[in-house]
Amino acid sequence: MPSVISTDVLIVGAGVAGLWLNARLRRQGFSTVLVESASLGGGQSVKSQGIIHGGAKYALHGALTGASEAIADMPRRWREALAGNGELDLSGVRLLSEAHYLWSPGTLAGNLTSFFASKAVRGRVDQVKGDQLPPALQDKRFKGKVYRLAELVVDVPSLIQRLADLAGDGLLAGQTIEPLLEAGVLVGLKVDGREIRAQRIVLSAGAGTAELLEHLGLSRPAMQRRPLHMIIAKGPGLKPLYAHCLGGGTKPRITVTTHPAADGQWVWYMGGDIAESEGVAREPAEQIATAQKEIAQLLPWIDLSTTQWATLRVDRAEPLQTGLTRPDNAFLAEEGRLLVGWPTKLALAPDFADRVIASLQRDGIQPQATEPLPPLPKPPLGVPAWEQLLP
């Protein structure tokens, strides 16, 4: 029979939010166990585009929204961590791009006046030209305008690897998770039959949180899913591009990030409006054809003749909002020892950790001396979708 474990904080769900929280807590002297039923970062995290948003895209209608205010400080916090002098030491994580860009096709340049007048982006946007342009836009036929945003793009697999290293001996692969009750009160969890007692239990399992709550006999907080139908392209004709292409509306028409494949080629990972409502309704072949048409129209000089294509359906899991709107911040709900939350996007992982740590401080939860952990079975690292979908 596995030994009983006592720890300060038991976290379920090892995406970037759970891994970031785990590393923050360990740095503050807490003992932790982080449980993952599949692979590290293998849910939403490794399917994200790696953009550390500063809120600029939420201000496309020219107003400073709650979302843009809440997220505005995230790039700074991530940059400090990536430089090794922030709340975590993430030095060694691969930075794909020092900036994300906003690109408007020539016909739309006039639509940006109110956007650049907004407080959300003032002082954080610079127009770039010539050899400052992203490589994919450095063509004499390019007639649009490009603006550099003070946002960055990280290589999510290397981020997950670094956060896993910071987790030390506390990672646990566990399939079956059940409540551990004493006198009807939740005091921990049973993970594959092993009892783990904790001062606080945090659920940060993304889409898996709804099922975990059901196992615990809870119906709240309620979760919503906002689906995406992302497009993946890989080929020798692709060049690095990290940019939102503006359409006429308040959402980017298409958002492209570029990632290194294991075989040395570049992969374009595409989201934005093309991946949302209408894109979700399309079959994969139709979604690929739509993306091919968009790229051919926007970037006709890019050679797509030998490009491989695939699509990926992603469910973004978030706390339930009226009308399925996008939450403005990370979210945390509390029920006794249980803390349940969603970061709502990759960039807000530090905000999620802040909320958990503030709850511990408010309740006077301090690190307690615990026995060293026994050797635990470790979950594997998540693999990027393009390595699974494209040869």
C-alpha cells in the first residue's frame, strides 16, 4: 500500500498555470505535490500560441477594457522571469520572438487611428519598416503597415520543461483522483489509492476541472468551453512571422505564430477570428482551404506549394460568463480547503498564482515541516500538436 503523504499544497493539473503556481509556492518554502493525469502542459498549454499578451488586441475598438488593464503588466513580469531575475527563474526558456506585431493590410491603415489613440496601447506600439519588418513581410509587394507590440512569444515546450525542473520531486502521475474526507470534510485527495493530505487543495486542470468537481460532488464554480479550430502549416517556404493581421472588426482576422519543428522546418500556427465561430463550424478540409486562401491573398509571395497542412480543435476552459464572454482576469473560487481556478490564458499564469498565494496569506497558511516525499511516478512532457499531426 502506498504511504500516506502530507504536504502544504496539493495541486491538480500541470499546465503552465499549475506548474507556475507550484514553482512560486516552492520558492516561498511551501511543500507541494502537483498531480497530472496525462502529460505536463499537454492540455491547453502546449496548444497555445505562446503569446504573452499585454492586452493590445483587446483594445482594437479604441477603448481601455478591463481585460487590457488586467493583463497590461504581464509582459514585464514574464520578461523578468525569463531574464532570471523575476518571481521565478525561467532563464534558459527559449524566446521565439522579442515582440509580437500588429499588421494591417494597406486598405485598413485608416481604421487604426482610434486604436492607437487608446490608453491601452499608447507608448507600447511603434511602427516598423524595411529590415525591421518580420521576415515573412519583407517583400517589395507588401503594402500594409506593421506595428511592434511590447509583447513576447515564448516556446511553450521549453517553458514547460523549465517549470517541470523547478517542480523537483513533487510531480506525480495519477489517473484516479477521489476525495479524502474526514467527518464529511475534505482534507486531501486519494490519487490512485495513495492518500495525500494537504492544508489547501488547488484545482488548475483546465477543461478537466469540471470532471474533478463532479467527483468531489460540487457543481460550482461552473465552467464554459470556448472552442477554436486552429490551423497548422509546415513547409520550406514559410518564414518567421509573429503577428495579428487586422480585419475590419474588433478581433484579429488571423493571428500567426511561428515555431521550430523537430526536423528543422518552420511551422505556422494560426488562430484569430479564422479559428473562432465560423472556423469551428468548418470541417478540417474546408478550414485548411480557407486558411490557404487567406494567406494567398494577404501574402502572395509566400511559397505554399510544398506546405503540409493540418487543423487542431482546442477547447479553452474558463469560468462560466454571461453570454460566453472572455473573462478579464485569472479566476479563483474557494470552498473550505479547496481552491478552484482557471488562468483563462497563458499570459495570466502569474495572476492566477497571485490569487492563490493571497488566499493562503489571508487564511494564515504557513509552510509546515513535512517528511521528504517518497519517489513518485512522473508524468511525461506534453508534445506540440505539429509533431503529432505532421510527419
